[in-house]
Amino acid sequence: MKWTDSREIAIALADKFPDVDPKTLHFVELMQWVLELDGFNDDPKHCGERILEAIQLAWMDEAD
């Protein structure tokens, strides 16, 4: 997975952290969780606020 795979990342996070409300996460924490996902292989320097926001929104969609 790469940073641009926001939907795939969101699904993986929802599976790994089913009891977490994505609305309560800080971007620093979200970024760390993404970096720790199995199958994630991208440079942390390629991540920004817009990417984290897209992941968070996709995760919120998955939670609904």
C-alpha cells in the first residue's frame, strides 16, 4: 500500500482497530498506525495533512 491508497488503508485500519472512532484520532497517531500496517510500504515524507484527512474520511465511511 502507498499513501494514495486511502480506501485500502482505511479498510486495514478499521479491521485492525475495530473499537476506535477515527474522528478522535490525531494525525500524528494516525500516521504512525498507517506506517505500522502490514503491507504498507511508502516513504513517510510523502505523507501530508491532506492524505491523512483522506484516510480519516475513508475510515469514517467504513465505520458507517
